[in-house]
Amino acid sequence: MKLKAGIYWGAGCGGCDVAVLDVHEKILLVAEKMDLLFWPIALDFKYDDVRAMDDGEFDIVLYNGAVRNSENEEIAHLLRQKSKVMVALGACAHLGGLIGMANFHTKEDLLKRVYVDSESTVNEEGTLPQEYWEEAGIPLELPRLYGTVKTLDQVVDVDYYIPGCPPVPEQIVNALVAVWDGNLPPKGSVIGAGSRTLCDECSRTKEEKEITEFKRTSEVITDPEKCLLEQGLLCLGPVTREGCGSRCINSNVPCRGCYGPLEGVPDQGIRMLSALASVLEPKEEEAIDELISQIPDPLRTLHRFSVAASILRRKKI
Amino acid sequence: MSFEPKIVGFLCNWCSYTGADLAGTARIKYSPNIRSIRVMCSGRIEPTFIMKALYEGADGVLIAGCHPGDCHYQEGNYKALRRYRMLKKVLPDYGIDPGRIRLEWVAASEGEKFANVVDDFTEEIRNLGPLGIKEGLDEMMKDDVIPHHASGGEKGGDDNEA
Amino acid sequence: MKYTYYPGCSVSATANLYQESIDSVLPGLGIELEELDDWNCCGATAYMSVRELLSFAISARNLALAEKYHRDMVTPCSACYLVLNKTNRYCEEYPDIRKKVGQALEAGGLNYSGNIKVRHLLDVVVNDVEKEKIAGTVKKDLSALKVAPYYGCQIVRPEIGLDDPDDPQIMDELIRSVGATCVDYSMKTKCCGASLMGTDEKKALHLCKEILADAERNEAHCIITVCPLCQMNLDIYQSKVNSLFGTKFRIPVIYFTQLIGLAQGKSMKELGLGRLGVKISGEMKKIIEGA
Amino acid sequence: MSVRIGVYLCHCGANIAGKVDIDAVADFARGLENVTLVKDYKFMCSDPGQALIQKDLENKLVDRVVVASCSPLMHENTFRKTVERGGLNPYLFTMTNIREQCSWVHIDSDRTTEKAKDLVAASVRRAFLLEPLTKKEVPINPRTLVIGGGIAGIQAALDLAEAGKEVVLVEKEPSIGGHMAKFDKTFPTLDCSACILTPRMVSVGQHSNIELMSYAEVEDVGGYVGNFNIRVRKKARYVDSELCNGCGACWSKCPSSRVPRKGNVHEKLSLGPTTSIYMPFMQAVPAIPVIDRDTCLYFKNDSGACGICAKECERGAIKYDMTDEIVEFEVGNIIIAAGFKTFDPAKVKRYGYGRFDNVMTALEFEVMNCASGSTGGNILMADGSEPKSIGIVHCVGSRDSHYNEHCSRVCCMYSLKYAHLIKEKTDAEVYQFYIDMRCFGKGYEEFYDRLLSEDVRFVRGKVAEISKVPVTETEEGKLVVSVEDTLLGTVRRIPLDMVVLSTGLEGSETLPEIAKLCSVSVGKDGFLIEKHPKLGPVSTATDGVFVVGGCQSPKDIPDTVAQASAASSAVLSMITREKIEIEAATSEVDEDKCSGCKLCNTLCPYQAVKFDEEKEVSVVNEALCKGCGTCVAGCPSGAISAKHYEDRQIFAEIEGIFSGGL
């Protein structure tokens, strides 16, 4: 009996949906075992079709993208109600992802920046999108833009997480296979990724770390053999879960942390801050500050994908 | 009455906690706004603890360790200093005044200094006012709900206060 | 290499032979001196002990004037070197002295910022000119000439840091670099009595006698010095020392620039050596003429 | 089975109850989650107080204990033992400090009570998450390493060997004896130094329990208390110790000399034979010569030109092809007795050492006084003639902000000894230039009085300069000491034939390296830092490593011997315990989470967390780990946890502080 599956695209870039397609021929294996009953980007099913379904009818729902407006939240609740297993797919649903960077700003700043100040816009009156508008008697509605980006598990109860931006296609398939084989790890755990950090998977030689300088990727020709952190590049590998196959590191670019932290690490960015600071070489205050000043924007670099899931969740306004 | 800041202190067992005890044995009075947690070394204090304290309701966090060179474990306090400097650098991006966290070297014999540091820090935080991360968060996300007319008009946003 | 030149009062008067040797020797070493215009007396150590603040103001005036040249200032005289350095140091360490000196100079339309470094001529000759360059200008073999290097007590003060206060070597090296022989001179930094010669002559003469005696004991042909006052005390008053203590010293006391000149084969007259109290004669004369 | 927490509040007489409303805190505590029992008592630390807890535990009423009373630094151990007697793991207990950091230091009692409540709430949440821990035990290897064969090392080695314990004594010179072997007499008793030292050296050489490694240096120290693994490099002597019987045939014919040939008497000073193959001094232990490579003709630019000593030796003990030998062994404890070095007076240019003849250091003067020395014990000037007047300058390099600020404690006394020796052996005038006469030990002041009666001239003043420049005839050819005589109030110029500089004491050259090997630290004054200046003078912050004698601070022979015996008794107490408890609250690596980034390896000053090549993860060596937690806070993958101070326990405390009892 085929399983019923659904994929939804919340506040995200759609990369995760593309990742699902990227499984190439394995999509046939998926199609053979599953009926996709809801996939707004690919199939023409409507919300009402889902509302018409029984509770828990979906065997599995892959929800990618963060919860950024009221529609995301509404459909999240709806899919939760209609699904047995709800999976947060990709960094946005799992940690808030790049979308989560909005938490460093207020809603008003964002709207003003996009609809008024952006270089290519001419909008003297400063009109902004409205939630509800009537034109010639016809009601027009837009979902409400939230002031704070939320991760999926801050809105509904999530069974599993598939991390990554985007998640590695094979890992998505492995997750789906695990669901219909029924052998799933305890509820709430991360699947489709390793249990250690990237350093385990990374083939570069690692020595004792003592950082004397920070460099940006453009400033240094990296030695392919040596650990990037030891070459002064701010690599988040040590704090990020493995499973992505070191796509970035293998192309000589430091890891940005999209696969999120391991179990028991409540805040990926601050945990890396602690680890990084501990191995700075200088001992005097001035020298330490000078070295830290070589990192252009430490907090957003450390929290590129995970500010919405960090302890403080957002900038205090 | 005036705002009474809540301060969380992380004191290292060998120097600052002993120094704080000494203030006690000498009956030196200081403001009761601080609640201290004992760790074996200032090197044990993770920035995550500090963020957790700020999130749970602390208006200020005091980190205290041995003077450089005196650390019972030789170098723990240097790590504390490095983490402190980096945390101080990133706090403004979180909209938090870096003055809300403070690192002090307090020797086991400096009971008086500990008392002065607590009083001085309490006043400093009193001037900065309450931080209230948690309340601020709830306040901020108060209007993040499904609007009443979004789905078919009558079912409003008010009844799904999930 | 160009420096602002602060001659000081003695070099342009009683010690003009020092100036003559400077004028004849320095160009050959590539050192160009541009005299500080409208310089005034530095107050010397005597005045400093009478009216310190006034003395600072007077000497600071020279430093303020020198600022427009934006380069080091060189002086041949130890007293000026000490006083000008002391002014810079006190103005930096004691804000109220700096404030008062500043007010005084403002009245004269001048501004003192203290960024002019004051150096002694010996320091410039030995440290800025390579040894090979000096050796290159030597024409006469003075290896037989035994010279006693007399530093005096001012240029090696610890706080200035030019050389080791107890056992300076900077002039010993210079003697060797011009080919002469430097004797092991224990009295090289002992005081010559300086202005004491004017107030308590007997005591000063006693000090000078020790300095001369040690030179004679080491069979030095001459003593070289860097300070007009030391030169005067040891040279002009040598006869008085002999009469007071019954010694028979006949040791010429010349400037280090004159020694360089001699090694370069310049004539005694050109180096102002004709006007010494104790004339160059006897064995030293033979060595110089014979080389 | 849910957790049942018992909270015990202490009044501490009025110390706590006077400011904190105990009943209010008790009611508050009863409302806390998982708290099943709350009691309060006037003095929890008293026997009846402790019995309260013990009985509740025996009756299985609670399985976690929170005691809200004084500082844990005060009674944590007391209550841990109580909990253990009650049959519960002692680590399932935590304390709340509501006295030193609460009732004693705040004024307003309401707010103090509020604070006490918050702290109790924090402790309860922490107690909920506590895990049982067991103190690990590690066996103690009964063998001890003693670094340094001076009187300190000799005494410590003999104490341990006499107690039947094995000792390895490593000495970097060819013979043991250290500085004391270079002395003629010792103060204040004027015993002949060799007479009291040689018997002990011989017993060290012959003791079955002491393995003596002379002309050897410690190269590596690994492991931890009770189980140090040591690597020693025994330098090649080119004389086979099995075959040699010390007959002296070799050095009697050796053509080259290890002291400068043309030097004056002072430059050619030496104790043993001055040949290139030599015995350091006649009573050397081991009594085996060694070849000085620098001056030996055979080794000079490897010409192999000479070979006389090999020919002369009937027993064929001379072996030019000997190479350094590396020895490895295990010990349980280490006693560092690396000794001191004397201050190099050449730094004080005004005293003319190295520029003028007849200005010598104290050590040179000692060697000259030795009967077995090159002058046969006679005090001679550089040209060999007898001095008519000798000056002894105190505090050279000591009590001086330019050099060493510390007082070297022994110079006043050995200077007095020299004055006596000079008076005894010659009829020279003796001047002592001192700042203060520090004769603090037993019989020291009496010795000073004796010298006063032997008409030694004492001048109280710091010597300004020693110069060769005579001012009067009497100063001709003399060393003129100019000094301000503070008692007469004048500056004096004293012409002398000879001047002895009483140089101060500093840590020996090899000290910084030995300190690094044994992970002890060197203080600003250049000496090893003891655990506590008053209460732990011979132990160090590193368990199993002791410091004795001149390397810990300048001291005389009696104090050195006392410290040596103190250290050996401390070692004996460790050995007899056979096992040592290792701190239980150490760190632990979860090998499933550790990804081998090695970041933690840099953080540990004790090298307790190291990368394991096979497992490809980092592993904590429990015995080395001191439990500071620095690596835990630095581990990016959260793979290292600090037992008893886990992240979740500290998070719980933070939440407890702000829970307000919810």
C-alpha cells in the first residue's frame, strides 16, 4: 500500500524542493512507494484538498522553509493536524536558516528597506503592502508578516529534522526510506545526517589550534591539506553536524554551519564563539581585541543559519 | 520604588568564590542583587551560560576569576578573558549593551574588592535599566498570529493562540 | 644626512677651536649641519639649579624653534645636550611644567610640542656614520698614538641612555676606528669639577688632578673629550694643578673631532690646535708629523 | 522511580536565622518540584544535625540531599561524609551558601530571604540532575626520582633508601656533592665540609636501594602522580664505570689541561686534577674520571692525535667510542633538588669583576680555601703572593632592584666564615662591607660576636665602586673600595689587596626546563613555586612533585636538609598509602560525539586531554585531569562533559534562580 506524502514550501528559497527533485532517478523509487498528494511547487493541489483530508492521513510531510508569516503558520498547523510524521526539511525549518537573519532587524526596517529604500525602487509616498485591501468591492488579502522569524518546532510539534541548506538529496531519500521501513530513531532527532561534526568527515590534517590571525577567503590561497581554521579562516566545521559530504570544505571554502549543531548544544553560534575564543593566541586584552577585530561581523558569521534557534532568538529591539 | 536589577555571578572556586566568602567572614555589606553560581575555574564559564542567564531574566552577568598568573589551573582565566572579549564584541548585535556583562579578577584575599565590584556593578546595571529579554520577546511576538480574515473570514486569528 | 645644529654659547666663543675642527671634519663624513636661527643660551646646568622653571622655558624656546625643521637637533656640548634632553623629559612627565612652559612660549608666539630629538655630536658621528666611512677618510697612521677617552659625567647619564653609565665604549670605538690606540682609562666618566672651578677652585683642581694622573699613569699622549667645559678645566688649569700638587703633567686635551682631523692628515692650524693651553709637543708631535 | 530531594536548612545559631526567615524559606522549599522533605536545625554541621540527614537516608526517605547553610568551602566534605555514611553516593549532594554570601553580607532581611529562596530553588534543580560519581584510585609506584645530587638530593635519597624504598638519583655533574662539595668549612660550626658530606656521599654510592645516574640529565617526564614515566640521558664519560677503579694513572700522564695554562692563580683554581681527563674532586662519588671533550687532544677536531690515557690504563677502562645512553623507567613521585647558581658579578661593572685581578667571587674563594684545591687551601693573590688586606662585599646581586630583590639568606654567614678563615690562615686585615648583618640561625649570632672579637673591621654601607685609580701613595697598585660608611657618615676609600664578592643565590640554569618537564611553575624571582609558602613549602600544585633546597628559595644547609627530610616523609606517606584517590569530578569525552578537531588539546595545561591516534578521537586521562572544565567550555561539539558541573546542571541552576519557586 503506497504511503501518502506531502511537501510544503514555507518561508524559504525553494532550494529544498529542488533538492527533492535532485534525487534524479531515485524519484521513481519515491513515486513507486509513495503518492505525493500535496506539493505546491510541483503539483496542483490546493489547501482545501488538504483541509478535506482526514487527520493524520499523510504518512509523512516534509515542511521546508521557516515560519515567517501567518500563512506559513496556518499551513504548518494544518499539515501537523493531517500528518502522522512531520519532518522539518532544511536549515530554515530546522534553525531559521538565512531567512532567520531577519531577526537582527525590526519588521518596519525590513519593509522600508525593501519597498522604499532599495536602490531600484521609486516609491516617494512610501506605500507598503497591506494585509487587507478592497478594490472595486473585491477583498484582497496578504498574510501577516511576522516581526520575528520562527523555526518550525517553535510553532508545531516536529517529529524529525533533515538539516542542510540545501539538504543533500540522497539524505532526503534515506529519510523517506527510513520512514516507510518504519525504523526511525527516537522522536525529535535529526535524521539524514551524522552524529559527529564535520571535522570527523573532513580529510584535512588537524593539529593543535592556536589562532594568531583571521583571514577572509579572498585574502588567502588555502593549502588543500591543512585544516582551514588553522589557516586563519573562520570555519564552523567543528560545531556543525556532518552529513553534507564537506561540499564547501572540499572546494577550499570554510564551512558556514548550515547542518546545525549536535545534540545537547543549545546555541550553535555562541558555542563556536566559545571554542574559537578559547584558542586565540594572545593573552593581553588589547592584543585579543585587535585579533577579534579581524573578523568583519562575528555574530552574523557564527549565526548565519541559526539565529532563530539561538538562546536569545533575536535582537532585542 | 527604584528598579532592582538581578545579577547572576559566575565565581571560580579557588579565588573569587573564596574572596566572596571572605567578604562574608569580614561582614562587609554589599547589595543583595547578585546570585552566584560556583564553578571550579573561570575557564569553565561558557558564553552559553551567560546568554542563558540573560535570556532567563538577568539584567547583568558578573564573571570573576583569579588574577592572571594566579589561576589554580594555570591558564583557565586567560580563556575566560578571551571568551569575554569576544562576547563583549558581539553583544551589541543582539541589541544588548556590552556593559551588562563584566569580568573581574578577584583574589582569594580580596573580600573588600568583591563587595565593591558587586555594589558598583549593581549601580551600573541600575542605570542601564531592566533587560527583560524574555518579556521583550513575548511582547515583540504578541501580534505574530494568523489574522482573522485570512482563512474564510469568520474563523479569526484570536482563537488559535497556539 | 642633515641635522639642525645647536652650537651653544661656548663653541662660538671660548671653545671656537672645537667649532673650527667641526667645520673642517664633518663635511668629509657626510654630515650637514644647518644652524638653528635665532637660538638662545640653553641655561646650562648652573641656571637649572637656580630657577628650574625659567630654565626649562628658555631651553624649550630652542626646541620650539627647531620644530619647523622636522629633524633631529645636534649639539656638540654636553651641558646643552643634558639640559635640552631634560627639558623634553620633564615636559613629557610633568604636565604642569609643560603647561607653564607652553604659556611662556605662547607669549613669544611659539608652540612647544616636544617632538624634536636632541642628540650629541659624538652619537651622530659614531652611530650614524658607518665605521668604514670614517676609516676611509684616515690618511695618517696614528697607531703609536695612545689616547685616553674622557666622556665627562653628563652625556652618559642613565636616563638619557646614550651608553653604559659605568663603562661607556662609544668613544673608545671612535679612537680605534681612526687607527689610534685607546688606553684602559678608569677615570673616563669621573667629574672634572665643571663650574666648581669658578666657586671652589681648590676642590675642582683636585678632581682634575686625578683625571690627569690616571691618563699619565696609562702613558696616554693626549686626552680627547666632548665637552668644552671639561676641555677648559683639564687644559687651561693644568699648570695650576701642577703648581698646587707638584705634578708635572704636560698632557694635551683636545676634542674628538680634532683627533679625527689629525688622522685625516689635516694641519694643526686648520683644526685650531695652535691655541691649546698645553701645546702638542714632544713624542705626540713626532708621531703626528712622522705618520 | 522519581527523584526525592531532601532540603536541610541551617540556622547556624543566629548567623543565618538572624537575617534569613528560615521558616519562610522552608515553606517555599516544600513547594518546589521533587522536594519530598524539608527540615531545619540550629547547627546542621553538628553531630545531631548530621544525624538528621543520615537517619533520613537510612530510612530511604530521600535520594538527593540539599544542605542550605554555610559555604561549601567550609563543610562540603563534612556533609559528603555524612551522606556517604547514610549509604548515598556523596556526589548526590549539593550545598547552598546562604551565610557567607547571603545572611552575613546583606542588610535588608526581606531581600536576603528572597535571595536565599532563589539560591535554594537553584540548588534543588541542580540536585535533581546530579549523577553518582566514584573517586578513582591509582596505584603508587614505590620508586622515587630525585633530580639533583647536592646535599638536598643526597638527604632525600638516603631517607627514602633507608626506609627500604627504591630511589633513582640523577645528577648532571660527573659527581654528586653539589655546591657543598666545593666548600672548605661550613658555618657556624666550622665543620670541614668534606668531613660531614663525604660519608653521606659514600653511603649514597653504596646504597643498594639508590640507583645513582651521575653526568646525566632528565629529558622527559610523562604520566601522572604515582605513575610518572621518566627518560634520562646519561652523557658519555668515555670511562667504563665497571672497569675503572679510580687509580688515577690516566690523569697523572694526561698532557692537556682543562684550566687555562698561562692564567694566574685565581684563573687556574680547581679542586680535582686540572688535566682533561679528570676527577671533579678527590672524594667524588662515583669515583670515576670523565674526559672533558673541549680540551682533550683526542677529541680536538676529532684528530685522535692523543691516546695516552687509554695506554696508561691497565684495565682498558678508557673507551673513546662511548655514546650517550638513554634510560627509561617509572617512578611514583619526583623530588626536585636542582639547587641554585650564584649571581654573575660581571653584570655589576662598577665592581670590576673580570676586569681587575684579585676581584673574585665567593665560590672561587671557597675553592681556594679547600685543602684539596690547587692552592692547597692557602689564600693567595692572583700573583701567588700573600694578601695583606682583604675586603668582603655583601649583597652582590641581592637586595638590589636592578638585579635580585630577594635576600639570599646565606651570604652574611659565609662572609663571616671567610673573615675567620682569613684571620686564621693569614695575618691580613679584613674588611666586611654589609647593609645588615643577618645572622638569624642557631648559633649564628654567637658566631658574629666571635668575629667582632677577632678584630674584623665591619663597615656598614653598600660599596659604590672598586677601582684601580690611586689617589694617595698608599693606594698605589691596590684595589680602592669607595663606600659610604653610614655609621661614620662619610665616604671612605679603602685600599685593599683582594676583594671577595659575596654573590647572591639564583635558581639554577636548568630550572626552567625541569619546571616545564614536571609541570611546576617558576616564580618571578627565578625559583620554583611551592604549593603554599607557609603550609606547603615542599609540595607543589602538581601532585607527586616536590621541591627542596636552593631551587625553591635561597637557604642554608640546615634548612635544606630539613626540607629534604620533609619531602621524603611526604613521599613515604604517599608510598605507604599504595593508592591515591584521583579527583572524581574530572572531564569525560563522549567518543560518539568527538570528531577529532583537537581544539581541546591546546586548552589543557596538564596535557590531560590528548588525541588518540587509533580511535581518532580525543581522550581524557582521568589521573592527569584536574577538573577545571576549560576544555568542556571550549569543545565545539559539546562532546566533553564536566562531571558534577555538567552544562545541564548549571543551566538548571540558572533557571532555578529566576524560577521564583514556580
